[in-house]
Amino acid sequence: MKSRTKVVVIGGGIAGCSTLYHLTQEGWSDVVLLERNELTSGTTWHSAAQVTNFGMNQTMVGLKSHSINLYKELANDPEYPINYHYGDGGIRLANTEAQMDGYRHFASMAKGMDVNFEVIDANECAKRHPLISTNNLLGGLWDPSDGDIDPAQLCQALARRARNAGAKVYRNTPVTALTQRLDDTWTVHTENGDIDCDIVVNACGYRVNEVGSMMGVHHPVISMEHQYFLTEDIPEIKEAQHRMPLLRCPISDYYCRQEKNGLLLGFYEQNCKTWGMDGIDPNFVNALCPDDLDRVTDVLEGAFDRMPALMEVGIHTIVNGPITYTIDGAPLVGAIPGKRNAFCIIGLRAGLGEGGGHGWLLAQQIVHGEACYDTWCIDPRRFAGHTNVELTALKAIEDYQNEFRFHFPHEHRPAGRNAKTTPLTPIFAEQGAEFTVVNGWERVEYIKPTKDFKTTLGFKFDETFDLIASEVKNVQENVGLCEVNGFNRIEITGSDRHNFLDRIFCGNIKKQTGKVGLGYFLNHHGMLKGEATIANLPQSDRGPARVWYGSAAASEYHDMDWLRQHLSPNEDVQLKSLTNDLTILVLAGPNARKVLSACSRGDWSKDAFPWLSLRECFIGIAPATVMGVSFSGELAYEIHIPNASLYAAYLAIQEAGLEFNIKLFGARAVDSMRLEKGFLHWKIDILTEFDPFETGLNKFVNINKNEFIGKEALNFRQSKECLNKLITLEINKKNAPAQGGATLSIKNKVIGTITSGDWGHRINKNIAYAFIKSEYSSIGSEVFVDMLGEKISAKIIESCPYDPNFDIIKS
Ligand SMILES: Cc1cc2nc3c(=O)[nH]c(=O)nc-3n(C[C@H](O)[C@H](O)[C@H](O)COP(=O)(O)OP(=O)(O)OC[C@H]3O[C@@H](n4cnc5c(N)ncnc54)[C@H](O)[C@@H]3O)c2cc1C
């Protein structure tokens, strides 16, 4: 075995083989794969191996398209052809209008990735799949490129191509330990000797946490037992002139594809079972769990009703094997949080369909630092600090039970709630708050009018519309209080803190004590990586002069890793996370200043404390740091308070706000208001696929600065024509918001994609942001948004339609 290489990929299932192959495609041939047994001896060998194109966002659709194109190419390789049934087609069934709306939206979204799904009615479903009945069926989503592949051949083909390009594959070589050296490179210890490398990749399937623990991390991945069976031949299939399309059924929780002249039927039973939570037998190799069809009788009934032919046919094989699930259902593909030179491609629950694409995006990240798509939806850093095994298990069970039931907008499922709360959570719950979950934090979404208030899940405006309108009205005309918990906060101390930040951010950063500013940072390709507020705190009895770096709750691990990676060894800079120590209370509205003045000593007048100021003070008896910043567009103050004093601060604000009838407002009201102001959300509107000019952030770039990450690449991009532009749209539709991912077109030509949309209650308009090809971006132009199956006309308007001169914020 080699003693040194550039990358060691651990695990020889589809995840590892695809990563190895794609590393060679990106130009790295000195790469090694270590497999404890034979290739595919984990989950991959017994997979049902269906390959679909469906995804709930463009990154997932794009990576699946890559799989499909790659598999087609492999299947046609004359030197090593593999079995791939491409293009049988597939149907996702639906029996509610809301599901059909979802499919209409996903079809719109996929169009932007050059993928043509079709929404079809029940009769058309039955026409395309002659075995199904139309009972209790409204229709479905047709995916023309669905098919299935031989999983072992696929992995062998990828490994073969990787070997031909110079990679090495060592089978029967279990990894037993990992040591990270002082220079952040690794030694991988195996039963057959050690191998030094720059980078390690965990692709260990259901043994993910055995290898995770070798590097001191726990990944939020667990396994579920998952079963399918194969039937004897079915005469109707034999007689049909075509292969049966795949089926996915969210009504009765099964999937189905043709296998020879019979069917393969897989189940997602409610009475499901986790597997291997307390350790896995080391001899579980090429192995299965015991059959247990009793567990799936609930699902079987639904499948029999849909396909009566099943009742006439025998079962010849049952397969029950472990399948991995993550805490939010999507895989973890990318950098391992808190580690250098360590990546993972784990938690794949549709690894055969997705594996080609995941390996492709991971190899790009390893070699180039970023992939061609924004990969946040699969980034392992997207949750922070709360992802223990018990919570992961609860969420995995919930996901398994809902396998084909996609999340509706604003749907927050009940398992594993209250993972992160503040002292105010139960108080707000008592006041009728409905909560959304942000990186595990329970955040107030809106206030329910009655205890049993319920909304109708769907893609249209729902029963919350008027509630949110009145929360916004109170903020606009009076004063509202909102808790922003989980906001990512990093304290940066040391004499070089501003030089360091100058190097990170692409614009001028605020350095003056007592001042707050907003900044953006780029990756090495000049594309937008992140957004943060930089607040300069004075030297005081609370600490030395320091910066508080504030960013989105979800960015906690992402941003900390980025900052740490870019520290220079001789720089006097210290980074400390305060995210779990502080919470923000926001006071917003024309009476905000009066409430603040009534609960905190000092002069809070406009002259003494103008917009973008910062002051250490007390709210009642609670120590606080107040910043004059606003995400709502109204006069507002962010009050940062240690969690231990949060209740005291809350009581003081409530008392001061009594005479103004202060009211709570939630995240939904904030989202509506920020859209009216032209403010962006990280990883919704701020994506690595676009640079700051395309995103309309020119005023936050100083290209003449000495040095900043991404400067050279941005300079180059600036010399070329700006390809895309973020625009604001006024949409000519009253009953539904534009959803992120919806496609924009002109004369049936795709020209852009919606990032976010909502009703702007203060301007009384349906508005949205979208990236659009620059040539179509002029103000006043008409474009069409593909919304729920209709082409809706929309007008490009100036960004920030509410208070464009910022007079209110500065008042
Ligand atoms: C019943 C069933 C049906 C399925 N049907 C489908 C489907 O239709 N379509 C689809 O896309 N997906 C399907 N899946 C899921 C799919 O099979 C998996 O997502 C995929 O196989 C996972 O591949 P992997 O490479 O991540 O893991 P694995 O295949 O488990 O590979 C991990 C490898 O890592 C090796 N390894 C572990 N520890 C070490 C170590 N210490 N040192 C060296 N090597 C190590 C293991 O030996 C193993 O070979 C199904 C799964 C099941 C269980």
C-alpha cells in the first residue's frame, strides 16, 4: 500500500467510489480509496437502486441530472457497459390539491435546471402505468428520466475509471484510527499499515460515526431498517409493450419499480425501526436485517389497493437493510465542521440516484474550495450544536414516516422540538406564539389568535395572512417586540482584529468604536460567501475593545470555520462564539425610542444615538448592548442581552411598553418587511453562484482595497459583463406568494429564478426577488413567473419599494 497520498476516501460504496472518480476528473490522480471489505459491501449492494431526477431545490435537481448523464455514459461505455434502465419514467402520486400545487411548483423549479417534469391527472397516471387504479387519486408528477441501475456494476465502473486515471483502491483494508498532525494533514491508520494524506473523506455509510469518532466528531446520521420485496412475474407486465414507470406514493408510503417481469416494492412504514444506534456488529458485512413484513402491513394495504395485480402474485425475495438518515433528511456532503482538511459524503438515503452528483459536487469542493452550485442544502455545517443522537433519531423516524410527503412552505414538523430555547420561549408560547425552527432554535413565527388556531398547509396565502398584516401594522404605526434567538455572534478581540476583518470582507468595514456596519465576504472565486454585521464595542468593565461579528443563526459553524481558516499565525486575533450566551430583543416602530428611553437610562435621542450606533447600557437591571439597526425598515433597536438576564430585560421592556400597548411580532412579519426594504437573506438571496455585483451589493465592495479574499477573481469578473442581476418583482397575483426556485420566463424562454417572495403588507403588493439574466433586468419590464402551473405576469420594480431613502429607519 502507498504510504502517502493527497486524499484518502474511506468507504467503497457509491459515495466513496463516486468521490474517488470525480477527484480524478477534477485533475487529482494521487488519490486512494480504502474499503474495509469488498466494494459495495455496506448498503450499496442490496439497494433498490432507483435513479430519479426529482429534487426540492435546484441544487438537488442539478446534481441528480449529473448522476443520470454520468450513468448514461457509463452504460454506453463499450469497454465496461453496465445495466441501467434509463427513461422508464416515474410518477409521484397525489390525492390532494395541495400536493398537486407542490408538484406544479417543483416542475417550475426544475425547468430552470433544464429538466422537464409534467403534472398529469389521474387518468393520465393510469395510462402511463397500466397496473394502477385511479381510486383516491388526483394525479401526479411525471419524471421522464426515472430508471434503475445495477449498483455493484455502477461502483465497479466508477472505481475502474478512477484506477485508470491513477487512483488506487485498497480493499479489505479497514481504517482503525485517524491522527491529525500539527500541520493539519492526516495519518490514516489501517489494519494493513498507515497512510499519510492531506485530506480525508468519510464515506462510510452506516458506519459513519465509527469513523467520525476516530476524529472526535459526531455526525447527525443514524440508520433505519428499510425493506422491499420482489414479486414473481406479473402477466400484465409481461404483456405490456413497455417497462413500467417507477411509482412513489405519499398516500400510502411505498415505492415501486419493475424488476424483470415482476415488481420491486419498498415500504416506509409508520411502525419503523432505527438500526445500530448502540453500535454495529463488526461482522455485519454484505449482510441484511431479518425480514419483518408484519411491520409493513399498513403500507401493503395501500399498495394492494393501488395495484390490485399484486394480490394475485407471490413474493420471492425480501430485503431488509440499513439505510442512513440525517437530522433533516438531506445528505451531508462537504467540509466537516470544526475540522481542517476533512470532508464527508454521508447520510445518503437515495445514494444510488444522488451519489453520482454528490461525488461530483464534493470533489469540486475539495479541489476548488467551492462547487458550481451553492451546496448549502447539503452542507454538513448547516446545523450547530444540538444534533445529538437522540434528536437525530427522532427526526430520522419522522422523515422516514413522511418519506414522500414533501415539506410545505412554513411547515414545521413536531418531532424533536425545543432543542434550543431561551427563558422567553415558554412565555411566548403562553401568549399564543407559533414557532419556527432556525438551526434548532425555537423562534416566534407569529402569534396565534386562539389556542387551537390551525393553518392549511399549501402554496397559497393562508389563514395567517391577516395576522401577519396586523403584526406589521403595529410595527409600522406603534411599537413591536421580537426575539431573535440563535443569532450567530462571534466576539473578536486582539489588536489585529480590524486588519483581519479587512482581509476577510470585500468592502470597507466599520472600525470606529460605538459604530455598527454591514459587510460581505467572498470565496476565492469572487463569489458571495457570507454577510455579517461588524459592531465595535468599547473597552469597558465588560471587556476590552472588541468586535461583535453577527450573522445568520444557521451560519454558526460555517462562518466560524471560515474565519478560523483565514487567521494568519502571527496575527493578534482571538475568536470566541457567544451565540449560545446572548439573545437579541428587537424593539421596532415609531414608538421604539420612547419605550427604550423608559426602560434604559441615558439619552436615546436621534442626535445622541443615531442609526448604526452602539452602546453598552442596562435595560432595567439587565446588562445590554443596544445597536441602532433595523431589518424591518422601521426605527428599530437590537438589544443584545445575556440569556441569564433576558427575562429581567423582557419584564422591563414590557413595563415600559405598557402605555404604548407594545405587541409581539414574529419572523413571518419580519420576512415580509425585509422584502419591502431590499434586505437579503443569507443562503436564500445570497448565494455562492453569484458575485456581489450581480447581487446588487456594489456599495459594499471596495475593489481598490489593498487585499481581500476573492479580490483577484472579482476584478476579473468585473472586467466582464455582469451575467445576472438580482431584481425585485411586483407580481400580478393575489392568492399566492412566489416561492423560491420558481422559474421566470419571457416567450417561454427561461430567464431567471425566484429566490424569495411574500406579500408586502405596507406597500400592499405581492413582491419577490429573483436572479435574472442581465439583459432582461431593466426596471419596468414585464416578465412571467411560472407559479403553480400558471404563467403570471410580473413587473420589475426598483429594489426597496418601502421608504427608499431610509428616512424612517434614520428618524
Ligand atoms: C433496502 C434499500 C433500498 C434502497 N433503495 C434505493 C433506491 O432505490 N435508490 C437510491 O438511490 N437509494 C436507495 N437506497 C439507499 C442507497 O442504497 C444508499 O443511499 C447508498 O447505498 C449508500 O451508499 P454509501 O456509499 O453511502 O454507503 P455504503 O454502501 O454502506 O458504503 C460504505 C462503505 O464504507 C465501508 N466502511 C465502513 N467503515 C469503514 C472503515 N472503518 N474503513 C474502511 N471502509 C469502511 C463499508 O464497508 C462500506 O462498503 C436503498 C437502501 C436500502 C437499504
